[in-house]
Amino acid sequence: MVPTPQQFDVVIIGGGPAGYAAALHGGLAGLRIAVVEKEKVGGTCLHRGCIPAKEFLETATVYRTVTGAKEFGIEVEAPVVQFAQSQARKQKVVDQLWRGLQGLLKKRKVVTFAGTGSLGPDHLVRVDDGTELVGTHVILASGSVPRTIPGFDVDGRLVLTSDEVLALEKLPSSAAVIGGGAIGCEFASMLSDLGTQVTVLEALPKILPGCDKDVADVVLRSFKKRGMDVHTGVNVAGHTPSADGRSTTVHFGEQDVTVEAVVVSVGRRPLSENLGLEGTGVRVDRRGFVEVDEYMRTGEPGVFAAGDLVDTPALAHVGFAESIRIVDQILGDPVVPIDYSKVPLCIYSHPEVAIAGLSEEAAREAGYDVVTKKDPFGGNGRALIVGEPDGLVKVICEKGPDGKAGRILGVHMVGPWVTEQLGQGYLSVNWEATPAEVAEFIQPHPTLSETFGETVLALTGRGLHVG
Ligand code: NAI
């Protein structure tokens, strides 16, 4: 007898942030949910991305703090990096979060199936072990993998992507980081702080291309001050491994650099090739993204897609937000589509970067007449106390009819703990507040967030310290 497929309210393919957020949200509302996951729930973010990368960046912070302790009158021996211990700590953090997530899914009665799921007609999801599931609704959330470039075959030894860097037992003495975007800058920063000689090779004219130029310039200055070699506007032509296979020479333009490892961080691509989809109305574009409308609906009624699989910012919190909206629709609740121009973005390099809304360049390109103001952290008491005066807050506003700063279009920050300070900027941008409205709020003293407060005050023409 042919077994009948198991029935669920929602079948989710992929247990990363987009998939597990849908499962948790739907499970809480009493929906019967199945998740098909080929590796571990938590996905790239938990196992090969955000969490492990930030854990290593924290290791770099500890190293920097100990190295700089003397300035505070604390005498310590020169620190030594035991990267295997850093790996063990990272794994402990990841495993604790993984256990927590599994426990939560279980508590919400989510059933997980191990394997690769593919979707066929009539909402039938087939797991590669033969199990068949049918969902009244299906959510595709199979995520993404690192993109590579021709001439740089990833071998896990000389050529690495983020997946391999995060599994290293020992750091290379030198590395070329290809791509100066979010991942490239985080890895360059971490490796350099922990003693690797780093060369960054970026194809575009500046690193962190999506960031405001004033913000990217602070990161660039810091990288150069710490001894990194940063080349922008370069075309990477390939590499030649040494005879003993212990190093390789990377060719770019007329120049070469010989390194122990090459880190390829040129973006990620959607993982849609194993999803089946024959006989369904789900469409995949030529880059591999599953096509969705603003409500995350695919061309097949009842089938949605979310996270890195769709062509929206490849950020865990965007995946969460998309999935929550999908489940709310399934529940019949009203939903407002996401305004992707206003989602927050944090980069955990040293110095950190935090962004909400448009950069000055993007605002001008979009046709806005703008008024901007920058305030450096160098004048902030707390920044001097913690010994991190490099950085600034920049607020970008639409110019009002009176020529003064109107609606806040963007808040771009770089400097100490800005990733934890973005909240006010995010709310200002999304509430379309004006500097005068935000300047009414009191900032506690002494805090790093006074710099944001001071910037909006200055935009009203009443800055206490900034003109
Ligand atoms: P990305 O798109 O942010 O940056 C890739 C960089 O590589 C770009 O600057 C691009 O111009 C450059 N590039 C492309 N091809 C090149 C070539 N052949 N030679 C030299 N440079 C080249 O992608 P990234 O950094 O790999 O990150 C992937 C995704 O993950 C992004 O969507 C990013 O936003 C997200 N992410 C988010 C983080 C966060 O929120 N903290 C951290 C890390 C990644």
C-alpha cells in the first residue's frame, strides 16, 4: 500500500532564520508545522554566518582590549592567540543557541524532517528519503551559499569562503580578502586584529559600497592605520599556488600579493537548484532567486518564499520579518509589506557600522534635495572613556520648503558600539520623523548615543556642541 503523505497546515523547506521564524510564529498560533532541513536548524546565520563570525570578532575585541590595557594603567603580558580555544568557545555559543532553538521548535510542536525537500504539484513536498508531506501552505526558505569567482576554486586550504574561515583551527599569517563588502570587512578586521597580515581587494571604487562615503572612509582609515593593505577598483585576475602548496600569489591589475590564504567574499547566491518546482507556478529568475511579490507570494497559490532565496537584502532579520508576514497572511491577519529601503544593517568590523535608510549618495541619486549633519565620536565623553574616539554619526534629511532639515531619510553611524545604538536611528527613519521631533528626546549622559542626539539637535540649528 502506498503511504499517504503526511498533512500539515504549513510545510517549510529550510530551517534557517526565515524557515524557523515562520515555524516558531506559526507554531505559537497553533498551526501544524513541518520543517524540512538538510543540515541543522539555525541555518547559515547560526552555524556558518552571523553568530560564529561575531563571536570571532569579539575574540578580536578581547585581544585589542588586552593589548591596549597599559594605557589604562593595567600591566599584562603580551597576549597570545590560541585560535583552537577561540573555536571551542565559538562552538559552545553556537551549540547553546542551537539547543535552545531545537527546544523551542519542539515546544511549539513543530515536526522537523532531516533531508533535502523539493516541491512538486499540489503542494507536495518530497524529502530525499522518500517521505512525502503536503502543506495547505508551503514556504520555501532554502537560503544561500557563498558565491565564488572564476579562477578561485575553493579548496579549504589556500582558497576559502566564509564557511571555511569560520572552521579554521589556526589563522593564516597572511591573507588576501577578495571583496570589501560586509563579510570581507568583518573578516579583514578580525584577521588583522588577531595578527594576520591582510590585503583587501575590492572591485568597486570604495570598500563597503552601499554605505555612506563618510562612514566607509572611517573604516578605510582605521584599516590602513592598523597596517592593512586596501586596494579598491582592482580586477582580480587569478592566483598561482607556490610549488610547496603553502602559499599562493594573487594577481590583480599589474600587481601581485603572496599570501597563505585567499578569502573570497564576493556575495552570496540563492540555493534554489534542488527545490524541484516542476509542474508548479513557482518561477526562478536567471540569478536563481525565487520570484515573489511584495507579500512574498510565488506564482503558485499558497506557496510563499522568504529569506536569502528571494532577491531582498540577505540579512537574517529580513528573513525573520518576511516569514512573520507570511504566517500572518496564512492566519488571515492584516499585513503591511516591508519597505526594504528602510531596513537596518549592522556590520561588526572594528570600527562597527550601523545603517538605517538612505546614504547621502543614495538620497541624492533618488532625487532628494538633502540637508546633512555629521558629529564625530571624538567629542563624546563616553567614547573617550572607552578609548574609541574614531567614528561619527551622520543624519541625512530631506530639505524642507524653508531650506531646513525635514524628514529624516537616513542615519549612518560608524564607531564604538554603533550596532547597539541604531535603534533610535531606525525608528526615526521609519517614523519619518524630523530632527525637531527627535531632538525633543533626552539622551542619558554620558552615553555614546548622545552623539546621535547631538547630530539631530544640530540639524535644528540648536546643537549644544556641534555647530
Ligand atoms: P556584499 O555584496 O556585501 O559584498 C561583496 C563585495 O565584493 C562587493 O563590495 C563587491 O563589489 C565585491 N566584489 C564582487 N566581485 C568581486 C571581484 N571579482 N573582485 C573583487 N571584489 C568583488 O557580499 P558579502 O560581503 O559577501 O555578504 C553577503 C551577504 O551577507 C550580503 O547581503 C551582506 O549584507 C550579508 N551580510 C550581512 C552581515 C551583517 O549584517 N553584519 C555580515 C555579513 C554579511
